[in-house]
Amino acid sequence: MKPSDLIDLGKRAQSASKSLGKLSDDSRKFALDQIASGLESNCDNILLANQRDVQIAKDNSLNSASIDRLLLDLNVLQSMANDVRTIAALPDPLAEKFDERTLPNGLNIARRRTPLGVIGVIYESRPNVTIDISALCMKSGNAVILRGGSEAIHSNTALVNLIKNCLDSSDVPPDSIQFINSPNRKIVDQMLEMKNYIDLMVPRGSSSLVHKVASGASMPAITGGIGVCHMYVDENVELDMAVNLARSSKVEKPYVCNALDTLLVHSSVASAYLPRIVNVLTENDVEIRCDLRALSLLGNPSKPNIVRATDQDWGIEFLALRVAVKVVDSLQDALDHIDTYSSGHTDVIVTENTAAAARFLNEVDSSVVIVNASTRYNDGGRLGLGAEVAISTNKLHARGPMGLKELTSYKWTVEGAGQTPKQA
Amino acid sequence: MKPSDLIDLGKRAQSASKSLGKLSDDSRKFALDQIASGLESNCDNILLANQRDVQIAKDNSLNSASIDRLLLDLNVLQSMANDVRTIAALPDPLAEKFDERTLPNGLNIARRRTPLGVIGVIYESRPNVTIDISALCMKSGNAVILRGGSEAIHSNTALVNLIKNCLDSSDVPPDSIQFINSPNRKIVDQMLEMKNYIDLMVPRGSSSLVHKVASGASMPAITGGIGVCHMYVDENVELDMAVNLARSSKVEKPYVCNALDTLLVHSSVASAYLPRIVNVLTENDVEIRCDLRALSLLGNPSKPNIVRATDQDWGIEFLALRVAVKVVDSLQDALDHIDTYSSGHTDVIVTENTAAAARFLNEVDSSVVIVNASTRYNDGGRLGLGAEVAISTNKLHARGPMGLKELTSYKWTVEGAGQTPKQA
């Protein structure tokens, strides 16, 4: 793909975005329902394309976790179709009018949601992201330029072809979904220059990709997805709940950004809590990196998966069956640790003390701050957004999971009867 | 000022922002009321400092419009004090909780507004901007680093010293207002590198400053303030209103971003409208650049201030007593012209046809879209925001006038009783 081809693709997306942005919610919803049905009735091509990706991944000796993320089957396709229908049925984000009022001079003013225009998304691995992001962009009236990972290129191509075929019977212009069907890595650099055609860049993937987009994009970018997630077990706590929450947060999906990384334990419950959570975690093959006080409270065990933490273990996203554990003497100490080391993604307090919970909610400055629940609730689907384009740790525009509303801008409307301001 | 001094100032602002962000609205309001009183009771120092700036400006032969913008007197100081009290009395932007609900699994979720942290503002000329921006940032819990124009450096220094003195009796840390008291132009480049200390950059001033910040800032930036403002006079129109609106939009403040630049006139009213508006505008010393059809309808006059428009006159922000005039044959032609040439700042339709008004509001993609009122309503004060930090023509985060809400982010809060998500 030549640079001029990429510009051409940007122009087509931009032109399509203008038509798409004027369509009614019914038209957008109809197109999405067509795509959902298409995913159910045209599985064969997609599964064949996916088998090619999986075979290439095996030939290249990709690890089994990566192959798992790549793999499509009938269940996954059905769940993708369900996601599309869920997104289609959400309230129209473009219908929202807010801050409407009549000023003393009789002007009627309001803000109305508008699409952003063209969204550029660079992502890796899982082909279902192709469908989720296409559906969210279409529902919010935005065109999208997709740049998936090379390891899923056949699956993604088949999915995008399916979408475009389904759009033929709808009012949504097929050009509103653009897919870059080339593994050339220079294309990312070219995309980052295309500020005249892409209104927002969203990277989903490794921290090197995220940093590259954050520092190199000529257009606005929303970045995040790097989670250094903390859980603080307070002195006034139900131990069973605290054990279960740390287990769920660490063990169930250790390779994702909302998995637990650092467990902070109040010293007054540490001797009761630590042996229990360490048992549960080691049974689940988690390596535990303890500070000296935690090690001592555990009787300085000589087990291979209970080791002494180093300074490098704080503020790290492990993306692995590994957790760092530290004993603290107060809520204040926990807040200080989080203020120093958190990536502003997800932080949890486990406590029965409502004052401690309120203080934690007020003072922790992260995209999602949680009392007595798993870190894994920092998720668009689980917070009721239908799905998510990404999880933002930026503070501008969108923070936390980005759903439909976060894919919109607004404009002010002013309706008058000839008013002019008084001369200053 | 050395680069290390600037970093030090950034660190102090960041540290102050953390304390400021935790203060109650009463504390922030008290501090603002102290500043308003201070502006009323300590005028002498400020007026003396301002006289120095004005004398230097005269010695350097600045034009009279620039000197006017610079000049402070008791009336201006009183109006600055009034602005501060207005901002102080606005509802607390940090108290807002939104999208609150209880999910089927019992989790209580909400979004809460939070300060952004440290705002960097680079601006020119008018010293009242120092007060407006400081007050908006303080009310919204943000620290601010101010970089004013060198021509107002004595006035701005006196104003910032006054603010800091007033804060001594309040809970707001004086370090939350930082002022760069140096005319060295390299400081702007250094500020743009300080992403670890500045959360948002806002440039207010010339288009070269705006472009420099937009392309060079390492942190998010909100840019705008470049207004190529259109007014479309539809076929179904009250001529008196259409004359008065074009006059107000062009004549009353020709040097600001919300002044009228291009007047589009429907061909069916052009012969009635053009002679009238041209009379009114030329009486007010406006130069009128007409397309051939408009010239012909005016009888091809040979007057020095009615000239033929060139291609360069469309899509231009004149910032002067000058307007471009074009005859169009339909609302569609007007929309096409605006789509091609508007800067997305302010566009107006004058019409008695509600369908035409509705279509214009829907299809014009600008920060403020207006029916039957002056372009000059794209203004934070006039739209009820108290004041504005800037007018954004970006689509991310804030669009149009930026008031208190636009100086905040939000965080999600999740409150549970031990919930963990089902394993996928």
C-alpha cells in the first residue's frame, strides 16, 4: 500500500463520514442488525480465513495465549453478533441535547451531540475488536479506519468484507469502514501524519504502540490501556470478601490491563489475611513478590513462587500470573503509594468503613475507582456501555471505558429572533 | 528564567493542584471573593503598573487598538472584580455526579467531575484575561501557569501579586497561580515540552501562536479562536433583521474572532438586501469585497471601499473592517460554501423558514451554529458560562466557549459488596 493509497482511503472515509453523520438512528440501527445477521449466516468464510491465521501463527510458534486470543469459533461469532445487536439497541448518542435553556434575552441555547468524523484505530490480535469498534463507530455516526494486527489479517479482512456486503442493503456508505489490508509497519507512521483525514487516533495494544501514538500523532489521540492496578485491603474488612476480590482480580484474566498488580494490606489485618490470600494465589500458580514485612508475617517461607519484592516491582503492569504485596500502616500510606505508583487506570479499596471508602473515592485520581468489587469492572461492557473502543487513562475528553458518548463531540446551537449583544 | 526555574514552577503548580483539588467549593469561593475585593481596594498599584506598560507601548509606537486593549482604568478593574464574583457564584463544577445508576448485579456506578490538574495558558494583550483565567481555574480546582504577552508584563505581574496576597487569608495555596514573569520567547517552547507538569495547554492569541501550540505541544492542547464566520441571508427573511444582524456582527468588534467575515445572500433577496446592507456597512467604514453577481446587482459602483472579491477572500479571517459578499442560489449552495471555507467557529442563518433553520442547525459542523442572532454570541459570558478560557474549534473535549465544566475531567466510581464478574 503506497502513501497515496492511504490518503485516498482517508478521503473516502472522510466523505463517507459526512453522509453517515446525517443518517437517522433507524438507518444506522438497520445496518447494524444486517451485520449481526450476516455474522450468524456467513460463518464459513470467516472461519476458513481464521484457520489460515491460526495455522500461520502455529507455524511461527506463537505462544498458546496469543493463539487463543486469535481463535474464532461458532460461539465467538455468535457472541460478536450479540454484541452488535446490543450496540444497535443502545439509545442514539446523536439524539442527545443538553444544557438547553432560554436566556433572559430570549435566545434559546443548547448543546447537541455530533459525530467526531473519522476515527483511526490501531489494534492487535483479537478479531472481535474489528466488529466491536466498527459497530460503536457506526452507531455514533463516525467513519473508521482500522489497522489490525498482521497475525489476524485474514480473519479481519473476511470480517470487514462481510460488513461491507451487509451495508449494501442499507443507507450506511460502505466507505465508512476502511480496513488497511497490509502488514507494512510503516503504515502506522503514515496514519499518524494524516491529521487532515483522521479526527481521533485510538491505539489498543502494547505499551510501545501506545507510547508511539501518544508522542507521534499529529491529530488528537486517546491513549490508555496500561493498567498498574492496586487493591488496598483496609483494617476494617471482611476477610472472605477481600480474599475473593484479590483472587478474581488477579487470577481470572491475568493478561489484560484491568488485572491486579499490587496488593496493599493494612498491618492490623495482615497476619490474618496474608496466609489466606497467599494460599489461594499460589494454588492458582501466581508468583507473589512480598515486601519484607509481608515476608516476615508469612514466616519467611522458602518457596519458589514467594519471593522478595524489589523496588522495580512497584508501579509495574505485570500482564502475568504475578502480584506485588506490601504491608502499610494506614489508609494514608496506601493513598500515598497509589499516588506515587498508579497508572491512573483502576484502583480498589476493600473496606467496611464508609468514611474510608468515601475518602478513597474522593482522593484516588484514576479512571475507575472502586469500593468492594473486582478490578475487572473497569470494562465498557460491565459498566453498561455495550462495549468499548478502548480504556482511556487520559483526562481530556474521555476517561475510563470509551463507549458511544465518548465517540461524539457537540456543537452549540443558538436560536433567536434578531438579537444582538449590547455594545461593550 | 532558566529551564530549571520553569520546571520548578511546574512542580510547585502540580503540588498546589493536589491540595486545591481537595478543597470545598466554599473555600474556593471565599478565595475568589477575597480577590474580587482586592481588585476594588488595591487599584493604585495596578494602575501604576499599567501606566508603565502603556507608556512603553506608546514609546514603541504600538497602534491605538493595541493600546486600547492594554489600558486599565477604574471601570475596567470594577468589571474584572464583577467577573470574579460572577464566577465565584456559579455552581460548583466539581460537585457534579452524572450517569449514576445501579446495575442489575447491585453495583452502584457514577461519574464524578474532577479537576484536570495544571492548565498552561499562553495569551496576549488584555490584562483582564489574567484575572478571568485565574478565576475559572481556581473555581474548577485547577492550578494554572500563566504566560501573558510582554506588552502587558507589568500589569500582569501586579495583578498576579494581588491575587497571591489575597490568597494568604484563604485555604487556596498561592502556588496554584504561577506567572512567568519573563519576556523570553524561548519559554513558550519550553512550556510545550512540560507534559509531566502541565495537563492541558490553551493558547489565546495570534494564529501563529495557535498553530505553534497545536503542532508542538507534548501534552493535550485545546486550540481555536480562529474564526472565519459566515452569515447566510436566506430567501425568506425579514430584511431589517438581516441588515441589523450583519451590521452588529461586522461593525461592533471587528478585531475579534467572532466577527463576521463572509456574507452569503440568497439571489432572490439580493437585489433588495444588498443596497441596504452595503449602505450601512460603508457608513461604518467597512470595505466590501463582492463577487461578480453582487457587484452587478449593486450597479458596479466605482467606490474605493466596494471592490471585487478574489479567490483569496473566501475562508479568510479578516480581523478588520472588511467583509466578503457572495450571492448564492440556494440553502444548499450556502451549506456547500460553508462546508468548504468555514473554520468551524461560528456560522449564522437569517431566515423566517423553520425548515431551513433546522437544516442549517443540523448540517453546519461548527462550534456554535446560530439562527437569527449575531455571530458575537459565540462567547462564554453571553452563553451563560460566566467567562471563558478560550473558544475551542477542536472537537475533542471542549467545543466553543470553554467555561468551568470544560476545565474538568471525570472519574468513574464503582461501589459494591464484593462483586466479581462472571468468568468469560
